[in-house]
Amino acid sequence: MLRSTLASILEKASLWLAPSFIMRALSIGRALATANVNAALMMGNRSATSWASDANYVLLLGVNGMEGRR
């Protein structure tokens, strides 16, 4: 009984946790992507503006950035 109750709670928590994790990672990633784009533009890389709209790039930056924000 206890095992099935805990399994049910964890299942419900995982449904909430996954979207909130992704939203937090995207939020952090957007800020980092903006900083990277601005730095690249200052160095003359005009194609860098597309980086900020690359969802995979933004998510990767966000996940990596979350490591230092525990």
C-alpha cells in the first residue's frame, strides 16, 4: 500500500517537475544566449543573432548554467 502511494506521488511530481525544469533552464539559457550573442556581435560575428532563436542552443546553455545555481 505504501509503495503504491509513494509511486503515485512521485509520478505526479515528475509530471510537474519536468516542465518547471525546462522552463527554468530556458529562462537561464535565454539570458546566457543574449550575452553570448552580444559578445559575438561586438567581435564582428553578424550571424550570431540567430543563436538566440535556436531552442536547442538556449536549452543547452540553460542546463549547463543551472549547474552553478544550486
